[in-house]
Amino acid sequence: MTDAEFQAAFEQHKDAVYRFAWRMSGSSAAADDITQDVFVGLLRNPDRFDPGRGTLRAFLLGMARNLALKRWRTEHRFEPLDHDAIAAESLDLDHGDVGEAVGRAVRALPPLQREVVILAEYEGLTLAEIARAVDAEVGTVKSRLHRARENLRRLLAPLRSHQPTAT
């Protein structure tokens, strides 16, 4: 990879990598570190990217995912990384706007559910691209996405009672 190719990749994908890292970690400092590590990894080992397996964006988001989960495992050593888990955190939906409430609900999801929601809904990746990024089967991604959406529906249900009715 030439310097110009690296610079182009950085300019094109840095924001997506940062957004994903921030949404996964909830911390701008962690997102900065993860983003930097992703691009340093690409610079040092550009041959790890195989265009035959998917897009560069999906590859970089996969790297960010692995780094975010590694960081999460270090910080939450005794919490299970379970994709079947139900988000148990109750949310105070009386304060803030709907966007903030949705963001808090996404951050309340278990990490494996959170990552597929972020990749699908915020980053617009296809199920196949997500599967490559998270190193899972498409069926597993579908299952995690379904559980995540059900958890979000449950967490955000109180918003429906706060919405004005159309007349």
C-alpha cells in the first residue's frame, strides 16, 4: 500500500471507524485510541486486507470491533460477553430528547448486540459485510440483530407513551 493509498483510505474511513469505536465504547478517548490503532495496524500490515473477502470499510470496522471488544474484556473481566443477554439497564426517558434516549439504549445493549446494531443501522453495512467484520455466520448476525432490536424495542417502549398522538 502506497502512502497515497493509505492517506486516501484514512480520509475515506476514519470517521466511520471513529463513530463505531465511540458508539461501542461510549468514550471519545477510547474511540481515539481504537481509531489510531486500526490505522496503525493497516499501515504496518496492509497485506492483511484481502479485497476478495470484502470492502476495506468492513475490514477496518472489523479491526475496530476486535479492538473495542478487547478493551471491553479488559475493563469488564467478570461480565459475560453474551449475545443472548437481555439489556437489563432501565433508562430514564423523561430527560433529554429521543435521539439521546436511543443512544443510551444502544449503549445499554450487550456488546455483541450493540456492534451489529451499530454496523447495520448507523454504518449501513449489509448482513454479509457485518458477518465478515465480526467473523460470524450471516445467521448469527441475523440472530444478534433480532435480539438487539427486541431489546431496543423493550428499552424504548416508554417513549411511545410520551409521544403526542396524531389527530
